[in-house]
Amino acid sequence: MGGNVIIGCASSAIIGGLILAMALWQIRTGNVRWLHGYHYVNVPRVKRAALARESGRWMAVVGVCVVLLGLSLLLPRAAADVAGVALGVAVLGAIFMACRVIVKYNGSLFG
């Protein structure tokens, strides 16, 4: 196992863990603090908690996938490639769904 694999695993664990922690906090508190202001500028205050929780669920999926991407580096080469592609697609899908939730509540992605 090379140094790059260890660095990749550690980096993915830290970054994915931070994303997951922020998402879980957002879900638990219903606070939109971690979203950019233009993502909720048109959202009435009474609906902001729902926006935070729904978008937070999808961001939690992103965090988990990023952690798993790092762990996939430990697999044999062919399996790591397949896992990397599958998890990459999952990350993009979860980001799309989080954006879709923002559009649902805000009317657009960028206010």
C-alpha cells in the first residue's frame, strides 16, 4: 500500500466526515446556516427548517459517498475502479437532488 493510498483514504475520511457532520447538524437543527444565503433568500422563515432537513439528507449521502470513495482505494485495482465510478455517480446524483430541493423551496438555485 503506497503513501498516496493512505493520503487518499485519510483525505476522503476527513472531507467526507466534515460534509456528513454539517449535514447531520443541518438535519438535526433545521438551520440553513451552512447553505449560501442565495439558496434560501426566497424561502419563508417557516419553511427554512424543512429546506435544511431535506437538503441535509442529500448532503449526508454525499458525505458518506466521499468517505466510501477513500475506502475504495483499498480494494484491488479493478474493484476500486468500479466502486469509484459508482460512487462518483452517486455523489453527482445526491448533489443534483440537493439542488432540486433548493429549487423546490427557493424557486431557483441562485435566488
